[in-house]
Amino acid sequence: MTITTLTSRELNRDLGRAKRAAQAGPVFITDRGKPAHVLLSYADYQHLAGERRSLVEALSMPGLSAIPFDPPRASIMTKAPDLS
């Protein structure tokens, strides 16, 4: 993975160069010498963001039933309050 650093001015002058560099790795864009933005390819972004799924989809994943889950039964007893 190649990391490229460009100034905001360089980015404005040659956007094509920044896009090509993003295919090889992240491109840090500086503003007055400080990192301000990062340009990533869409594939790299998807990898970082991960696949989003609902709770129902996550719980219905294949192979999930192979994990043993046998919690102990809860024993909830009621007790009369002492009103004396």
C-alpha cells in the first residue's frame, strides 16, 4: 500500500493524479501543512466501513446455530413485604 500526500493546491491542479494515486493507497490532502482530508478508492472505503446489516440478518447467519447456548433458567421468587 502506497501512501501519497498532496497539498490542496496540488489536488486542484491535478485531480487525475490524485485519483490514480488513490488506487494504490490512501491520499492525504493537506491544508496549510496539516492533514485535512483523505482520498480513498471506493473498494478501500467499503473495506473500512464494513458491510452493514440488521440485527435480524446478523442473528440469522448460517452456522450461528452451531454455537452452544444453554443459559440457566432464571429462578424468580416473590416474597411478601414486611409491613410492620
